[in-house]
Amino acid sequence: MDKLRIRGGRPLRGQIAISGAKNAALPLMAACLLTEETITLRNLPHLADITTLANLLAQHGVDIHLNGKGTSYEGRVVELSAKRIVSTMAPYDLVRKMRASVLVLGPLLARFGEAKVSLPGGCAIGPRPVDLHIKGLQAMGARIDIEGGYIVAKAPDGGLKGAEIVFPQVSVGATENLMMAAALADGVTTLVNAAREPEISDLAHCLIAMGAEIEGHGTDRIRIVGRKVLHGAVHDIIPDRIETGTFVMAAAITGGDLELIGARLDDIRSVATVLSGAEVAITETPRGMRVRRLNGHIVGVDVMTEPFPGFPTDLQAQMMALMCTAQGAAMITETIFENRFMHVPELSRMGANITVHGASALVRGVPKLTGAPVMATDLRASVSLVLAGLAAEGETVVNRIYHLDRGYERIEEKLSACGADMERLKETD
Ligand code: EPZ
């Protein structure tokens, strides 16, 4: 398994091009199942999770043409055609690799009237149930049984019916699955307490380009009028706000000065507000945004993760790394996932002073972190260890960086180009 060796203490200076958003690309790829015509997605990031979903779609029978080398900084172009679907089953050995595979459930059920999708199972950050996806589809008339670890779904003879679906808690994936299913249902569907993430709006924009009738996306109430058929479309994937936030914190933690090309400040307003309290200056530029410290140091600030437009849970681990060497203390509270503090023991091995009480972690700033061998556990925890390594004195080796490759495109290239002393160690085992 590959490792990443980092020698810390060098401020990051220069520009980084932000890739297309992983969490927009995944539902957008699943949306190709809703039509027999070709969907073309541009600015596709080159990530392991994208490849995993492409493999799943291919076994359903989707024709996939991937253009672009994936080595240049602009994203790739992928053409997806679900004209000849040969299977409506998503097998366990593919779904277990990436939970977002459950996003094929709604489109398969809506277009083909049936689907057999493996329950995704939990992951490192929590049990990750899909009960809200299932309850929403049942409200639309689907019959759903759980058999041998699989969701076995069947639509009524006349197809799914529009319904009002009230989410007891905000769910990004359930909002996406049900918005896609509703696009081909008979009648009107209203999603109440819907997720408001930019990735939801991006999916809605693509569905509308395919002929769907959707309004309210980006708010907590989305109304979809079902269509009999949807057609092909060409869609540009939005930039990745989590990658943006990650590199904002990389500039801040190293005392550097970065311009993030293609980044959208509107997508990280809550992060910018919190960071202004930490004395990190984020200013818009014609090409994106510029990030640097305001007064040469970082100040400890409290943060609580919330659904969008609140502070994103996917930036909690990165924020915690930044707070480790802040002046003062920071209370970090995780409200979305049950077990998203696995970066804490690893940061502590680098000299951080963090105390966890249930869903909150109290970070007391220390003058410096010290490099150490550390273990990546999940995607965002891994990148928080990279950030800590960039700031730490000495050498840090991050193990199991396959977690990183799931969500960050060529991170060592992008950071080395801005002065980081980083290299990927290919492991033979
Ligand atoms: C999406 O996951 C993202 N993944 C996650 O990013 C992100 O952390 C999460 O949204 C929250 O923003 C993708 O978009 C591919 P949820 P998702 O449904 O859809 C509970 C990353 O690092 N819940 O909004 O799975 C759930 O357990 C990943 O890129 C139910 O109880 O998240 C969690 O506690 C990690 N029942 C909360 O809701 C359900 O049916 C939010 O989950 C569904 C969810």
C-alpha cells in the first residue's frame, strides 16, 4: 500500500486548480440510468471513487467513453449511455467499495420498475443506514424487501407515483436518490426538509437539462413533476468545495499564500466566516480565491458541523488539524456522523492536545506539531494528517493513502507544485 512522506515547515505558495466535485460527479453519473440517450459530463475528477462507480455502471450495461488523459489540470469528459441495460442488480462486491453506489437504486427503479441493490453497509465514520432512501421510495409506491443483505425493490405496475416525502433528518444521498426517482414518476413529488448542498443543485440542473421539471433545489423544499421520458444532456460538474476548503486550510496551517483557481467562495461561506474568526483572510480573485493568514498566526475558534449551508462535516477533520497549533483553544462538535474523530489519536501522536467528550473535541493549541508515522482511516481524516504533516517539524509518513486517492486528485502533485516537500512511496506489498 502506498504511503506519503512529508517534510513539514514549508509555507505553501502559488496556485492550485480545483478539480470537479466528487460528490456532484457520483450522483450525476448515476443519473445516466434515467435515459437511453447519452449524458456527457465535463470537468470530471480523476478519482478512485469515480472509477468504482464507472465499473458498477458498466456491469449494468452502461456504455462509458472516458476522454482526456486525466493528467492535465482541466477535468476529463465522460460520455455515459444507458441504452442497453443488461442488469438491474448492483452486487455487494462493488457496492461495499463505495457507499454512494446506492445512488443507482432510485434511477433503476424509476426507469426499469425494479432494482436489486446491495445494502452498502457501514464504513469507518458510522453505520450509514439508508432507511430514508427506502422509506421515500415506499412512499412513491415501491415494494421493498431486504433479502440476504440486498434491497429488493419493485415499482407498482404503472410505475412510481409522485408523493410528499418529509425527511426526519437531512440526508444528501436520500435527497439525490429520490429526486432522480421522482423525475420519472407519475405525478408531483415534494421533498420536505431536503438537503441544500451545492451538489444537490448541480444534479437538479443536469436533470432539468435532461427534460425534468424541478424547482426549489438549493432550498429545503424541492418539487419535482415527473416526466414519462428524459433525454440526453451535456453538463459541467461544479468545482469541489471540500477540496477547496482543504487547500484553504493547507495555506492557513503552513502560513502560506495560495490562489485556488476555479474555487467558488459562495460554496464555502460558512467556512470563510469561521476562518475569519481564526484570522485567516480569504478574498475573491477573478479566477477564484486567495488565502493567507491575516496577522501571522491562527486563533482558536469553535465550530459545529451542520448540513449545508452550515460548516460541512467533510471539513471537520481538516479544521481540527488547523486548530492544533492555534493560539487558544477550539471546541469542535460533529453533529452529522457518529464516529468521525478517528484522526484525533493520530494527531495526538504528532503532539496535538485534544480531548474528546462524546460528539465534541476540545483542541488546546500547542506551539508546534512533530512529524511521525501516522495511519489514515477514512478519506477526510487522511487529508487532515497531510495538513498536520505540512505544518509539523520533521518527517511525517501517512500510511494507507488509498483513502486519500478516493477523494483527492493528485494531491502530492498539486501541493509539491506550491512548495511542499512531499513524495509518494510506492509499496511493493
Ligand atoms: C454525503 O454522504 C457525502 N457523500 C458525504 O461525503 C458527506 O459527509 C455527507 O453527504 C454529509 O454531507 C457523497 O455525497 C457521495 P447523508 P451521505 O445521507 O449522502 C444519516 C466524503 O467524505 N442517514 O447526508 O451518505 C447518516 O447516517 C463523504 O466525501 C440516515 O440515518 O450522507 C448520517 O448520520 C463522507 N438514514 C446523516 O444521516 C439514511 O437513509 C447524514 O447522511 C441516510 C442518512
